[in-house]
Amino acid sequence: MEIRHISPELAVSGQILPADVAELKAKGFRSLICNRPDGEGADQPSSEEMLRAAAENGLEFRYIPVTSGKVEDSDAETFGAALRELPGPTFAYCRSGMRSATLWSLSQAGTKAMPEILAASQAAGYDMHGVARRIANGGKTPTDTGDAKFDIVIVGAGAGGISVAASLQSRTNASIALIDPADIHYYQPGWTMVGGGVFEAQETARTMGSLIPRGVHWIKAAVAAFEPKNNAIILDGCRVVKYDRLVVTPGLKLNWEGIEGLEETLGRNGVTSNYRYDLAPYTWQLVQDMKQGRAIFTQPPMPIKCAGAPQKAMYLSGDHWFRQGVLKDIDIRFNNAGGVLFGVKDYVPALEKYIDKYGVTLNFFHNLTAIDGPGKKATFKVSKPDTEPTTVEMEFDMIHVVPPQTAPDFIRVSPLADATGWVDVDQATLRHKTFDNIWSLGDVMNAPNAKTAAAARKQAPVVAENIAADIACKAPVAQYDGYGSCPLTVEKGKIVLAEFGYGGTLLPSFPKFLIDGTKPTRAAWLLKEKMLPPIYWKAMLRGHEWLARPEPLTAKTQ
């Protein structure tokens, strides 16, 4: 925890944890302000968790959430009022501290001179010159000139963003900027293995700075808005970045608040999720401790990242209970908002054998809507075809929750989004349907493919190849076939390696004699456990396109 003092009455920082609150009290702080909306990041405790920690330590707490990059005048007024009302000194936090510093700077505009505001924020490590322009101009941000200009700008430094940056470097001499405020990059496919006791959580995390390709400019900031007609991006703090070509790949949003009562009980009361970095170890703890009772595994409506992940957690848990000889005393239920076990029918027979082995009760069309952690009860809306929706309540001893998922807020309200909020692209070229100098890949775009890291691995070379062609004044040359991969961990040591493209077409990467993806194999497990992590870190993120070279665009798809 890095405490940055802006004034005698305020200090700010990036994300803190409940365990940090006692230290803040010891340092003399009397109140906390959270400026980060719940569910913004996978490693983030909820405001309810922080409220409890504050109360336990005698600190007052205010939740003033501000969407990354969208600091409104009203937000600054609310923040300023909180500083006046709360006992000081106050400690405010968000993802990096930038939003909190910006809120303070704007809230002080009427009482302090601009040089004083700029100097105080600068001394704390936050550059507020962009905000100074906003203060001076009534909050209006000019887009006719930018603070920086690059040939290619990439929004998002996840699997898709870093990969496409590396692939572009190998094809062009363009100046490239990558925009992302995060300090840590996560190998999210590894979290299933953490929840199954195979990996340690820290194995799935690296510093962002160690992964961004050399020569790519890292702009450590959040995007506030897009001005595609002006080839401009507005950043948090109202800075403006201009581009010739834009790649949009910020991932998706985990909507934890979409389930009533979930945020208050995550990480306690037997409620866990492998979709959050800090909770995957709790999954394994619960699995090890459970000897009898009911374990529920949920799956929300599509689209979600890695559609097989909800049942992967279930299979690994069932396998552990089987090996420990306690499976007969555990009631496993898979409550799926959808109507099928898996969307590609070729893989279902192998999965059904494990459903039988672990004695799993399948409850289709069951969507989790509320959870009572202390009461150990979960509420589901049951919406079966041609019947009136009903509500059922189930007791649990352990529940693995997968939250509903949407595009990030700044994407959903942007000119880049389709009617459902996802970036609107051509599914073959991944070029935007309206703005021909914009491309998208990864979980945020609307092509009808599985949202997996394996999909991004195939998409990055396609986008890079088509941007290189565009720079050379050529038509698109590469196409994406919808490839996605879902290694279904049906037991420790065996995986059903589902690989498929648009329309459920099977797209195996290996000959059947090596890996038959429709059957559980040891070879697929070794691929997942031993090979895919180094391929991710050392090949994919460095632009090495092993088994990922783009297919040429055919006349039929043009």
C-alpha cells in the first residue's frame, strides 16, 4: 500500500484491501472514501467488504463510485462535500489513485489557485495538467488537437492487446501506444487450476511493465470516451490521444452487483468464484474442507468469458471429493441459466459421463438472482421454455458463483457499440462496421465466437495482418474463423479439449492420434498444465504465432 499525501486533510492510493484498514487507522486516518465502482477488477474487494473493515476499525466510510475516466462535475461536488463532512484526515482510493486525485483537484478549483492544485497533485505523483484545462474551460475537452499522437493506439493490455501490439511490431514500423491503467497482468485461464489446487495464484500474475513489448508506448491511464469522427480518445483527467488507426480490446466487465447480496458475501460463508484472482484460492480451501453437504455451481446467461469455466470448477471439485472418498455424502448441483450442458454437441457425451460419475444434478434454465451468505441460501429464477418463470430457493454449504458479464461501461455508451453494447465488427476481418480505421478483438467485440484467451491468440494476427494491409493501402487480407478453445478439466490429469469455430465447427489443432478432443485425455491435461502457460507468456504475448498464423481472406467472406 503506497500512501500519497495530497493535502493535510487527504491522502490517496490505488486499490487497498480490508487487511490494510488497521494500518491506516494506526497512521491516524479517520475516514475512507472508495472511488472505485464494485466489480471493476478481478482482484478487487467490494465496497461492502471495505465498509465492514472500516466499521471494525472505527473509521467512517463513503462509497462514491466513479466510472474509470468519467469524472463528472457532480462527482467532484460530492467528493468535496464528503471531505467537509467526514472526520479528517481522509484516505481515498480507486484503482491507481488517479480518480481520487482528480476528484480532489476539481473539488478544490473554487477555493485554491490552479498552480497550488497542480503542485500538490504533482508532488503526490499525479499529473493534473489535463484537469487544469478542464477547470479553465468549464469541463469541456477539445478534440481538435491532442496531447499525443500515434500511428496505432491499442486500448487494453490484456491477452488481446499485448499480443496484437507484438504482432504489429513484427509487421510494421508504425508508432504504437497501448492504453491500460492496470499494474498487473493476469493469466486468467490459470484460475481454474488455482481453484483446483494445481497452480498457486501468484503463478498467474506478472507486472504489466514486464510484458508490454519494448518500443510500444504504455499510457498508464483509463479511457473515458471515444471520438471516432475526430480520431481521438479521451483519457481520465481529460487528456486527449489522437490516432490514425485504433484497436479496441479492453475485455469485459464482471457484473458482481447483478446478483443481489453477492458482493457482501464473496470470499466468506462458503461463497466463492474462480473468476476473481483473490477468490480462486478460497475455492480450493472450500473444496478441501468439505466432507458432506451441498455444493452448487452456477452459470449465468451468455455471453461470458470461457463458457466452460463454470463446470470446470465443478469437475475438479468432484474429482477431489471422489479421490477423498466423500463424494457419496456431497450433493453436487449445476444450475445453468442456459438449456444445454455445452454449446457444441460433439463434446457433450464425454462430459455427461463425468456428470454421472460425480452424481451431479443438472438444473437448466436456473439463473442465480440473489444470495444470502449467512443464511446459506441461493435464489434462482427458473425460465423454462413455454412456461411462466418461477423462483426457487436452494440451501448450500458451498457455492461457486459465476457473475453475469457485460461490455465495459465506457464501451457500452460509446459510438463503437452495437445495440447490445459490444464493439460492432465484421466477424471475418474484425474491422469495425462503421469506422474503417478501427478494429477490435477479444471479449469485447460482438463476433459470435467463444470468449477465450485461445480465441484472442488467433484474432491478434488477423487484426495485425489487416492493419498492415490497410497501412499499405490494400484491402483486408486475413480472416478469423471463430476459433475458440475450452480445455474442460473433467478430472485431475484428464481434459476434454474442446476446439471449435463459428457455428460449432470442430477445429482441432492436433491429429486425433495425438489428442482426440471429444474424449478425456492425459495429453490434453499436459498441454493445459505444462505447455499453455509458457506458450502464453513467452510466445503469444511476444508475437510468436505458433499454430496461430492467420488464414487468407477468401472471396466468399469478402
